Amino acid sequence: MLLYLLLSCYLQFHQVPVLCYHNIGTAGEDALHISKQHFYEQLQYFYDNGYVTITPDELYAHMNRGAPLPSKAMMITFDDSHAEHYTIAVPVLNKFHFKGVFFIMTVCLNKPGWLTTDEVKDMASQGHIIACHTWDHPNLALHPTYSIDQQLIKPKKYLEKITGAAIRYFAYPYGAWSEQVVKDLKQVGFIAAFQLDSHQQSADTNFTIRRILVAGKWTGSQLKEVMNKAFNLPITTIPSQNGNY
Ligand SMILES: [Zn+2]
């Protein structure tokens, strides 16, 4: 009983840090932009300090079945299908033996400045994880009349065709979720979904997995401080907050 209480307390207060990157190597440094150099330095910091990236499957097994994780487990995710995720992020991830999780909005694929289907396939074949970020990035929580077929089913099937693997994980555009969206995701076969910086919800932790946006200017140790604060908070039941990303 004591062990159970200790374990449940630990699980309640300790969440695996999940980072979210968008543009890499483009102009400006803010929550959506990071230089190539700072991206490299942040990942080098995690590598030098013994962090290990885990996959969504490993996180899911940990959250739902108590499967053990490395003590310095973290997840590195990328949103919105930017071309530099393949040209810049993947080589850096590979150098440090990290696995990335790429949330793809399928409308962009094969357009200039965005990932191609061949690149997505290659990323999956290198062991990186491909996941879904709708067709064209609507705020699903604000627009509940969205087409489930267009925004969830077709993108999921398209990514499955490209990668040859089941697509089970989803990231909410703008981090915006609602009970209705969670219900729709479950219905079409997703098993977990990632939001942004709202607190993880005790009611359905699988579908409100928390991430933080990484500021391009942070050094590795500054990022670690933010991570420690953000992911050691109690899981609460505050209402969802719509992010801007
Ligand atoms: Zn997005």
C-alpha cells in the first residue's frame, strides 16, 4: 500500500519532459524559431548530461502500464512539417543518438519549404516517429464542426501509407483540445495526443500530454531549469487553454 501511494504520488508530480520545436535555422529566436547553432547546443547539452529520448510508445507504456523508463527520459517533438526538420534536425538528432517525434500536417507535404513524402518515409525508416497534426492545422476546439474525415482519418491513413506503420499519436494544432476532439481522436484510433503548455489533465492524461515550447535563446541549462519546473507540477483539472501555436 505504501509503495502504491509513493508510486502514485511520484507519477502525479513527475511527468516526462516533452519539448516542442517549430522553425529551425530561419530568422529570429523565440518560442517558434531557433537558430541551427542553438538547436545543436541544446541537444548537445542533453546528450552531455545523460538524457535519453523515448518514443510515444514507451511513454504510453509507462503512463498506462507502469513500464520503467530511464531516469533522464525526455521526448523531443517537432510540429508543422517544416523542411528543415529533415535537413537540420534529423542529422543533429542522429549525431546524439536521439529519436525525434514529428507531427505532420499533411496539406504541406511536397510543397516548397516543407517536408516531402520521401523525407517523411526516410525519417520513419531511421527510427524517428511520425505522428499526425491534422490536414491543414485548424483550431479543432474552436471549430467543432470540422470534418473528422478530412482532418483526422485521411491524414492518418496518408501517413500510414507513406511510412507503412500505424499512426497512433496526435498533436493538437495550437495545443487546443476539447472533450469532443478527444472523443473523435479515440474513435478514429489514436491512443494518445499532445497539447502544449496547459497542465496535464487527471481526467484523461493520455489525451492531454503536456509539452513546452522551447525558446530559441535558451542555453541548455536554462532549458533544463524550465523543464524541471514545468514537468514536476501536480496534475490538475484546470480547463483547457488554447495556445497560439
Ligand atoms: Zn502546429
